[in-house]
Amino acid sequence: MPSTRVERIILQSRDLGWDWFAPRLTHTARAWEPHVILCMGRMANCYGERLAAAIPRARVIATLRTGKSLPWLFRRSLRRVAHVVANSEESRRILVSEHGIAEGRTSVIHNALVFPPEAHEALATEVAGPAIALREGVGADSLVLLCVGMFRPEKNQRELIEIASRLPREASWQLWFVGEGATRRQCEELAARKGLSQRIRFFGFQENPAALYRAADVAVLASTSESLSNFLIEAHAHGVPSIAYEVTGVHECGGIVVPRDNRDAFLAQVSRFITDREALKTESRRVRSHALAHFSPQRQTTAYLELFARLRTPASSR
């Protein structure tokens, strides 16, 4: 494809912290006379129908990148815009089966890695020292389980603590949580009640968790809702295998998936990696290859640009 210059203009000079507030959005968008409008995020998608009505010549594209319930305005936009992009095949099936969107008006473009593959190579030396420091006192033979994400009910970190409490006490392992949120304190209290305060660590919010990925052995996820887990694909890109409950989009991340709420199956996979380090190494190579092949920024950017070009081309000229 020929190179395309993209101009970026910011409507607000600074973040006012007000959700759903988009001053003069349609007025400004109409003045720009855009060919394509891509709505990213819940609030933006709620404005999709309004933008489509205000600028009929523009091709407005909605996106479904969440496993949460959708506001009424979001659902209305899905029916009124020109096209909808889902970030997983399962989310696309939900668009068709639950929201009545014609399959021909949908596409799947996966999330891209936050750091492109070449950045992972460049960061390897930079994060080596902090990663080694994180492992101090853990033991070379210990299995470090890692969960990165906000502490919210749907992320279900409590479930991981319950599973960890059933691991053999004589086995060498730790469970690390990265993130902040409303349910963190409850999880800390649960870990203390289970007698696991020395086994479970809470690191809080980390702007760049690369050193934690480098220090960890297995990514774990027990979410009750997802669309496509950024945490899992980032962990895989760092060569960290994963074990996750089966929810929307998790299969497409490429890791090990067990039936939802089946603690025995989850525990069996963790126990296997505690005792079989060769299996862990094999799985590490496999998931990294999958992540770099399917979730590179270049791949997803090209997919969006091709979609924009196709929607701009009249059907009669295709």
C-alpha cells in the first residue's frame, strides 16, 4: 500500500477527567470533512450514531473491544454505523448473534502489542537487572505466577488466590499481582486469611511491567469477562506461558485455556509447570511465536488501513 500521512488533532488540550464530555465534537468533526471516523472506547462508540447522522459522507466505524455490557447508545451506534470492528472472533459472533449486525458489516482486527517485537529485544538488557532483583529471595526453582490488571470484580483476582491456596505448601511458588483498583484490599485480606501473605505479592500499578514479565514464569487469568486479553498477549510476547479460564477471546490469545470455574483443571495445569520445567520452556517458545505472528502493530495497522480504503471505495467500483 502507498504510504499515508495521518494528521492527529486533540480536541481537549488536557484531560478534564469528565467521562461522556465531548465539547463541540460533531461540529469540529463536520468542519474537518473526514472520509473515515474510527470510534475507539465506550464513550466514543456511544457517539458513533450521532457522528454518522451529522456527517453522512463519512464512513463511521464502531469497535467492540470489551466484554462488559454495552450502554444503550453504544448498541444504537452498532446498528447505525457503516461497519463494526471486533477484536476477536468470539466478539464478532456476539455482534451477529446478540446484536443483529449483518456479518458483512463486521471485521476482526485483534489488539496489537503495546510494545512492538523489536522493542522487546531492545528492552531485554534494560529490564534484566530489575528482573533479577525481583527474583531475589524467591529461589531459582520457584514458579512465579503473574496476573496484571485492574482490581475489579470481573477480573476475579480472588479466584486466583483461592486456587493458589490449594497448591502444595511444600512446593516452591509465588503469586504476583500488578495493578490497583476497588477490590485490591479485599484480595490482600483474603491472602492474609489463607496464610499466604509471604507467598502472594501486590506490586500496585506499574507503568511498564516489562521487568515483571521477564521475572515471571506463568501468566494466570481468572476473569469472568474479556474480549481479548491484552495482558495475555503481552505476557506471551515476553515468552511467558499462560493459564486462563475460558471466556470470550481467551482462546485466540494462544495460551492454555481451562473450563470456566474449574479449579481442579486450573490447579492441574499450574502443578504440571511446577514439576515439568521442560514443558514450561516448550510452551514459552510456542506462545511467544504465536504472539509475535498474530498481534504485531504492523499487522493490525495494515488491517485498519485496508479496511478504511475498502469502505471509502464505492461498491460499484470494486
